[in-house]
Amino acid sequence: MSNEKPIIAQKSPIAVQVEAGKNYAWCTCGKSENQPLCDGKHKGSSFSPKIVKYEESKEVWFCACKQTGNEMGQCDGTHNGL
């Protein structure tokens, strides 16, 4: 098990309009220049993106501090304690 820690991309969530049935690759490492989504910068690390799919089109607030406990990568307010 790696003890690598993700980079905090920013201490506030990022809104994304998601489309029903489409896959989204949420960045878990914090290195992506396409926050909050993965651009492949995790390569060579122990991180991999979290693939999420939504059943309806809506606005989603993705975590950018990379500390969320939400399994879909959505903000859970953890950034408020950083």
C-alpha cells in the first residue's frame, strides 16, 4: 500500500454540468490541469482516476481538495478543515 498523498488542487469544490449516462474520470491525485477531471498526470504514481456515471443530467460539485469521503468524488465539506 502506498503512502502517497494527493495534492490539494484547491480548497473549494468545482461545479461541473454532468450528462446522464456519460462517464466522468474524477482526478484523485490533484495533479490534473483539467480539474476536477483527470488528464492522465497521475501516471507513474499510485493514483488512478475514479470513474463515475450519473443517471441524470445535473450540476455536480466535485471535490478539488482530494480529501472527500464521498465515493462519487463529490465535495463533502472536508476542505473547510484544511
